[in-house]
Amino acid sequence: MGVLDGKVALITGGGSGIGLATSQLFASEGAQVAMFDRNADLVNETAREIGSSAFAISGDVTSEDDVARMVASCVERFGRLDIAFNNAGIAGAAPIHDHELSHFQHVIDVCLTGVFLCLKHQSKQLIAQGQGGSLINTASINATQATKGLSAYCSAKAGVAMLTKVSALELGEHGIRVNAIGPGHTRTPMTERARDVEGFDEAMIGATPLGRLGEPEDLARMALFLGSDASPWVSGQLFYVDGGITVNELPPGFNLLEAQPRQPRGD
């Protein structure tokens, strides 16, 4: 018996990284999982690998039509929605004095507006069902930790943290819980370029009390807790899953402008 037996979960950014690890874990715990990703080939392949309990949907979280279709497709396939993990995101570094508006806006569109659109359409479905549910958003340690070069990403993730609180306040009367997860430095495709920079891994590990980088499975386990009946009175919270780095100082002078190209990368 899995802790999510009989549940239907919807996961954005499900084709790789944290979203993929969460899709795999949820399926192993008995959930039927709808995986949403902009990379159609990738999400279809990963859904096939998981098996009959997984269903792939391709689209863009910045498109309200795509998000509405995502929720409708999940319900059409599995009959309902119980849990959603709004995990899709991108990043990219640029100095504030030379930051192209199009790049800044794109990061905001994916990481913040995309979460809003998901919450809007997922909550409509949960309210219509009348049986509550759990909505989980991916924030970041950068919701509160400023980092050079990440003005768009930090701003978006701070917005996700507050959007989570407001949503929890509004949706509580419907029995819907809304929480966020704040990953620390985790091995995903989105962080790959930064981790290729000499000394990055060592610096982050040195600043992390538990002495290692995060793995996607670390975040998936927190999503499982928040999506399951093990957290029935938990809402409006941001849970850092970061090896303890937020209780420490980041390495002095670390500058992502030297670690990442300006081209956004998905997780």
C-alpha cells in the first residue's frame, strides 16, 4: 500500500530534475501522475518509463490556454485531481544595469506567472470537486537569499513565497492546502552550468551544514509529505530543503554572473 493510493497528482516540469524524481516517487507510492513539460519528447519518454500510472502532457506554463488544457486533460484521463506540484522553472544570470527586459520578463513569466496560472486553474478544479486537496509550489532559497546576477529569479521566487501564503489564506475555506518548497543547491539540469564552474560545488558544499549538494529525490520526499495525508494541518508554509545552508552564510563574493550564461535554462 502506497501513501498516495487512489490519489491523482499533476506535476509541472515533470520531464527532468525535481519534477521527474517527484513523478517517479508519487507513482511508486500509488498515485496516478499527469506529467506536464514544454519538452514533449522528454516528458513522453519519461512517462513511458514510469508506466501506465503516468500520463504525459506537453505545453507551456506561461500560456493560460495550455494550463487550462493541462488540468482538463488530467481530469479527463484520471477522473479527478488531488495534488498538484507546480515545479516548472528557469534561471539565467545578468547584471541589473545590463539586464534585457525580455529575459527578465521571461523568467518572471515562467517562475511566477506560471505558478499563478497553475494555482488558478487547479484550485478551480479542486473547489468544483469539493473534497479539498494539496497544492505545492517550488520556490527557492533565493526567495530570501539575494544572489548577484539573479534579480529576475530571486524576485520571482520571492513572489512565489507570498503567492503561496495568499493562496493558502483564500483556499483554506475549501479544505485546500497550499505550501511551497525552497530547494537549496540541487543537482538538476538547471544548475548544471553553474556546477561546471571550477570551485562551485566545493563552495556550496562547504557552506552547507550537511556537507553535500541536494539530489532531486530530497525535494521529492518533501513534496510527498506535503501531498499526502501526513500533513493535514499544514498550509501557507515555505519549507527549505537545503541541507541547512539558509542557516549559514553563502561563500563571500560568490557571483553567478561569472558562473552562468544569460540564456535561461529549465530545470
